Amino acid sequence: MTRAVAEIRPYQPQDRSTLRQICCDTADAGQPVERFFPDREVIADLLTNYYTQYEPEFAYVAENNGGVVGYLTGCLDTRRFKRAMAWQIVPAVFGKALFRGVLWHPQAVRFVRANLGIWLKGEFRNAEILREYPAHLHVNIREGFRDQRLGERLVEAFCNHARRAGAPGIHAGVSAENTRAGHFFEELGFAEVHREPRCRSQDGTGRVLYTIIYGKKCH
């Protein structure tokens, strides 16, 4: 039996709940968010609200047999993203976490305590990277659909859109331990341009985990 070919199409508001679910199912290097944080709603708000509220026109989904099985969220100007995150998204997420009592959950306490120092002095993309690669993207595919070129097609759709909009370059952050994702971006013409500390491992060792920033010119 021939497998149906998934369609790549622009994100629509009705895709929001499925997008959030996939985000949480794949948030930890392709694994569920519960490996490091106890509340899906809070993490989904933190990781997706900017894109679905501020730049939904740069989001795409992969649809298979009427269901969304993957998505890409993107942003043309990461400086704008950082401002919105600092002044709108993060304060709202923090308030929600307080209301839901998440911040008192032992897992959340351990996670925040271990990483607060890293986050406060975090680089989060230096100025040179943002000049050369101001746009950024995130792409996630459901397990079981990751060998069908859906990620490649989603990235291609976003890159074409960003190029038409005049973006000089695009970057994407990948967990250093997620070598499969790193190879994925390298095969699409991205190259490593930076590394930055992301968080401490929750395996008891306390080692610092890094994010690799891959960049690609739009020309």
C-alpha cells in the first residue's frame, strides 16, 4: 500500500493545539518535555506563543491524511523576538506558572535552581550572528514521520519565504547532543557559526549542555 504524501502548507489558527502538542512531545532533543519540566501548558506557551501570536505567517505545517504531523515556526527578526519574549511572553508565562503552582513542583525547582546562573548570563545569540543571520526557525516532526523529508520541505518553504522577505540569513539552534538534527541542517547547507550554554543536564552529573547555532545565507 502506497503511503500518502504529506502536504506542506501555511499554519492556520486551528493548527495551534496540535502544534503545541508536537512541541511538547519533542521538546527534549526529540523526547517529551516531561523529562525536564512537569507542565506542558507552561512550556508550550514559552516555546510557541511568540510564533503563533506575532509571526504566524512564517509558520508552516506538514499535514498527513488530514492530521498535522510536523511544523516549522519562524521569525524574520530575532531582535524583535527577544524584545517580545522579555516584555510580553516570559512575564505572562511566569504569571501562569505561579497561578498553576508549577514553580513549587520539585522537578521545576531543581531545574530552575540548576540553570538560573546560566540563563542570567546567557549569550543568546551575539550581535554578529544577528546581523548576518537575523531570521531563525524551529522545526519538529512527530516520531514515525521523521524519515519522509518533511523537515527538509518545511525548512525549504520557510527559507524561500524569508528570502522573498529580504532576510540576509537564517539560523537555527540545535542541542549539541542531538547529532541527528545537526546532520540534518548540515545537509541543507547550514554551517556551525556559534555555540552557547543552554542548561545543565538533569542526569545528576550537573554538566553544562550546549546549543549549536547553525547559519545559512539566503542569497
